Amino acid sequence: MKTMTCTQLGGPCGLAHHGATADEIINAQDQHLKDAEKAGDATHQDARDAMKGRWRHPRQSMGWYKGVKQTFAGLPED
């Protein structure tokens, strides 16, 4: 299990996401951004828009995805 924050994933806050894989953490960030958007949290809107774009255009977003996977791989286990 490893931890990455919303900020590490391009968001504005320090909420910690935990997961056994980078994909689990990315999915947790996506849900966090969805929840923030529903709650009317404008501080997360730019990150939410960016995440929506990555889901719609995954081939174009491979650089971001590979970067997150590399960062995740370099993190210590919790």
C-alpha cells in the first residue's frame, strides 16, 4: 500500500489517497474530484476538468499517466 496526495496528482489539496497500485490511486483521485465538484468546491474545478480530459483522451494523456506510475513506483510502502 502506498500513498499519494491530491496535490501530487495535480489537485489543490493535501488529501491522501491510498492504494496498492497507481491505478487505484488515480481512481481514488477521480472520485475525490467528482465529489468536490458535486459539493461545489471551485478550488478543485481545474483539476476535475483536467481529469475529465484525460479520461476522454487517454492516448494524449499517457505522459501524465506514466509520470504518476513512475512517482508511485518510487514511493515507499506505507
